Amino acid sequence: MEESLKNMNLELPYLEMGSGFLIGLSVGYFIKKSFKVILILMGLIVVAMFVLENRGVITINESSLDQTVTAGANTFKVFVNFIKERLGQFTIAGGGSAVAGFLVGLKWG
């Protein structure tokens, strides 16, 4: 019985990770997946706007569109920095592993 538990731990290394790392991993993964969905929706909206402009239904102010996109990107950067700082506020060992988990989650997502 004990040997089967050892084999299970070898097969599932995630069971040996700290809770800070797992929290960081899940937050990083969620943020990256959410960001991809937001980018797809924004792309669809921009394409729809270009089609409507081509048909003469609306007029697009390009400088305003550029400012809006830049503001959105800056807001996302501030949000990611907030998450990194919040994860870093765990204990010293847990904070480091939480930030490492966050970075791994961003990579895997």
C-alpha cells in the first residue's frame, strides 16, 4: 500500500508543490486564457467597425481608437503588476513560489 502511494507521488509531482505555487499557477493560467478571449472579442469588434465604416454606416476616429487600445493595454499591465505584488505578499517562501507559479501559469496558458 505504501509503495503505491510512493508511485502515485512520482507520477503526480503537482502533489508535492506548495499551495503558493499552485495559487500562482492557477491565477497566471486564468489571466492568460482570459486575455486571449478578450483579444478575440476586441478583434471581432474592430473588424466589425471597419466593415461598418467601409459601408458608410459609421466613421472611425483613428486617433481615438489608438488611444483606447493604448489605455486598455496599460490597464492590463497595471492589473498584472497588481497580481504579481499580491502574490508576492504571501510568506517569503510562499511569495516566491507564488510568483514562480504565476509565471509558469502565464507560460502554459
